[in-house]
Amino acid sequence: MRVLAIAIAAASVAFHVWLIFSGLLPNLVSRPLHLLLALPWIFFLDAEGSRRARWIAAATGSVGIIACLAVIAGRERLLDQYGSLVGPWQFVLALALIAVALEMGRRAIKPILPAVALAALAYGLLGDAIPGHWGHDPPPLDSFLGTLTIAEGGLWGELTGISATTVAPFLILGALVAAGDAGEGFIALSKRIGGRYRAGSAKVEVVASALYGTISGSASANAASTGSITIPNMIRMGYPPRFAAAVEAVASSGGQIMPPVMGAGAFLMAEMLRVSYADIMVAALLPAFLFFVAAWAGCHAYGHRLGLPGLPEDDLPAWAHVGRTAPFFLAPFGTLVGLLATTDMTPQYACLVAIAVATALLAIDHRGRFDLRRFGTRLAQALLDAARQIAMIAAVIVCAAIVVGVLQTTGLGVKVTSAILGVAGDRIWLALALTALACIVLGMEVPTTAAFVICISVAGPALAKLGVPALDAHMFVFWYALLSTITPPVCGTVYIAAGIARTPWLPVAWTAMRLGVGLFVLPPAFILNPALLRPDESLVLALAAALKIGIGIVLLSRSVIGHGPGEPLRRLALGLAGGAFIVMFPV
């Protein structure tokens, strides 16, 4: 079975790498192939349950594969139909594709996203029964289902295209880097940077998660990988389990905005804004830095409050060891960032060169020893990890694509935009508050990427009409969507960290929110200080904004967590001062 899994993984990775070279491969070929290569991981290789359940999964996956092949084979005829189904077999094809996409989402992630997609489909089909503003004319069934399944929209729309051509190469790069000695480099460098300070083990986790975020872009993967090392270490040093897990949950969430490999939502943002991915990286750089400043400040305040020491000098790795291990992640990412900054290469081509560097590094370890057998083992693991991650993102994207397709077909997005504007009027901060609440609530139940896509589709136009620049609005929505991973009652990253720490999740969630209190004020700071997202236009103003906001975040953390004499008045004064730094003197 492992040999078969490696072969399928190699086919998936090879296809997505080949897409970079293939030029203008028709969308109704590349996008169904992308979904087809994801199906085996969901329905065959990773299927769980009883023998009967696995047979049902295999049957569903087989239907999906046949349906994808049917779309590819009939591409030319389908294009001539302009999104309208013809004949009973095409109705069967459309229903099969939708059913497989929903079941794929249910198996790969939580049931709520497929439930949202089902609700959207029900609205599209039955919305004529809703009176007033929220209703709509009944769409022709052949056109409604055809737009979602046989045209270059819905399942095969832009979201799926971004997943196949832009997100997948970066997932492959991250898997290759993670398969080598980069993890050793992360931990060694993290200990040297943060280990000697108060609450040193917690600060090591903050730095390690920031570094791991450069290759992951996934909060859950970050929590599971770095947390399995750092949480037990913190507990062994006497840290309360709830605090150790909260540090992991907060720090891991930042991986989704940490350049150069950010979460899938960042790639979608670049395509929606029609800007290069490098521009998104530049815009996210200072906010990502401030994210980890907020996490560091919270750890420092808790360190004072709980009397947590730094790491003993004997536990800190030698700088020589750091120098031997750091190149395993610095080399591929230095290549990627260097090419994006100094050449006209597309992100995909730059990523491909970095993939080549990361692949070559699999053959050696941090002692410089070459081992061909180890290279094969590491490469096989990287292929498996990359293919699984590609399949997971594809499962999220196709469900979100159904929702977005219905929003566009029925005009529901315009109606929600009108509702936001009607409630907020010309009060921009009320519109922002409503948008933030929607992002956090939706993000509690669906992955960050899906929450971002759905929220920006409905709230983005409203914010634009109120004068919020498109980049600021997208970053605002993306940020609050990712903060849902630490916001109870449904907070996936907290669950993972609490599981590793073997402690109840609710105290972890409340500690995480206090630890990361500064994170919740950062998105409004984007709006107040637009220079923060534009260091390429004025580096001085951007750094001034970052310094001002950073001071405010540190003061807020000290206020919320608190320690020392004169607690109530002192904490009130710190909170007011922190808010003043963020709100006053916008840059």
C-alpha cells in the first residue's frame, strides 16, 4: 500500500510541477485533473472506518474519478454549451460532481463547510420562495447546475485554478524543506534567539512557530509539528499545561501570514487583487512581525506573572550548530525570496527553483554527510506529505467554490453587501466590526481559507464602497479569519495544542486569547495606519507605524495579563496607553 501511495503522490507532485511548464493547458483539463489527483487521498488511501465504510468511500471516489474524466473528455462540447446541461446524463454528471465535492469536504475537514455549501445550493434552488429583498427569481435548473459543474465557474472556477497552479507548488516546497534537516535548524535557531530570556521555552516556541510558518502556511500543521516538541519541553520545565498549549496555539496561528510560504488564502488574495504574490508578501511582512511581537510580549508578561525562567546555558545550542543547520531552510527560502525580489520570474517559477534546491539538500544532513538511501526515504516522505496537503486544500477549495458560485449566480453577495451598508450607513467602523464578527464566527466552523473567501466575497464590496482600499480590506478579513483558530467555542489549533498537553481545551482557549490580545487590535490598526502594509512605498513611514503599533501591543499585553503592585490602576493605565499608541497619530 505504501508503494502505491508513493506512486500516486509522485504523480500528483509531477503533474503540479509540470503545470508550471505546460503553458495554457485548458482549464477544463487542468482543474478536473487537480481534483482527480486529490480524490485517492480522501476516498481510498486515507479512508477510515469499517470495511463497509471503506467500500462506500471507494465507490464515491470512483464516481468522482469517472466524473472528472468525463469533463476532461467532453471539454470541447461542454464549452459550446455555455454552462447549460443537455440531456439526462449531464444532469447525472452534475449531481455526481456536487455530491462528491460535498462528501470530499466532509471527510477531509469538518462537516460544517459542506453544510454551508448545501445551504447555499438550497438558497439557489429555492430562493424564489423567499419573499422580499432576500428572494430571487427561480434559476433554470440546467443553467444553475451547469454553471457550477461544466463551465469554467463553480467547481472549475478561479479558486480551483489558484489551488492547482499557485498553491500546490508552494505546498510541495514546504513538504520538501520539512523532510530534511530544516526542523533541526528551526529549533536550534529558536533556542539561540529566545531561550535565554524570561519564559525562554515559551519564546522558543514563538520563534520556532514563526520559522516553521515560513514553510507550512497551516496553523494545524504548525501546532502538530512544533508543538509535539515544545509543549512537552515547557511542561517538563514546570510551565502550566494550559499556558504551554496556549503559547503553541497562538504562535502556530501566525504561520498562515508568515512569508514566504503563507496560507492558501494569501495566494487567493493575490489573484483577487490582481497583484503579484511578492506584493502580498511585502504587505504581510510587518503585520507578521507584529503578530509574533504580540505573542512574545504575552509570553514575557506571563513569564513575570508566573515566575518562569529562561533556558539554562547548557541547553542552548552552539552557534556553530546553528550555522550548520540554518542553511537547510535559509537556502531554499533565500532562493525564493531572492528570485522574487531581483527577477521577473513568476512566483511559480521562483518556487520551482527553490524546490530544486530543497530537493538537493535532502541528500545531506547538517554534518555534511551524503546518503543516497536517506535521500530516497526523505523524498518519498516529502511526496506523501505534499500530495496529502494538496488534497486537503483541494477539498476546502471545491466546497468554497460551490458557495462562491451560488453567491455570483443568485446575487446573494450583493444583497449581503447592501445589508451591511444599510446597517452601517457611512459609519466605516461599524461595517468593519460587522465584518470582523462574521469572519470570526464563520472561521470557527470552516478553515481559514474558506472563511476568507466567503467573507471577502460578501463584505469586500461593502468595505470598498466605504472607501477602504482593497488591499487593506483583504488583509483585514484574512487576519480575522485566521484568528478564529484561537477563538472559542470552536478553535481547531487550541484543540490540537490542548491534546498534546493533555489538558482541557477551554482554559487553553481563554489563556490563548489573553496571550494574544494584541492580535485582535492589529486589523483595525491596518485601517488606521495604511503605511504599515506599504513598506515598498515608504519604508520610513511603515517602520514608524510598526514601532508605534508594537509599543501599543506590548502595553496592552501587560495590561490584560498584569503583574506587580498596584494592579488595577496600573493595568488600566497600561491599557489606555496601549490603545492611545495604536489609535493616535495614524501613519
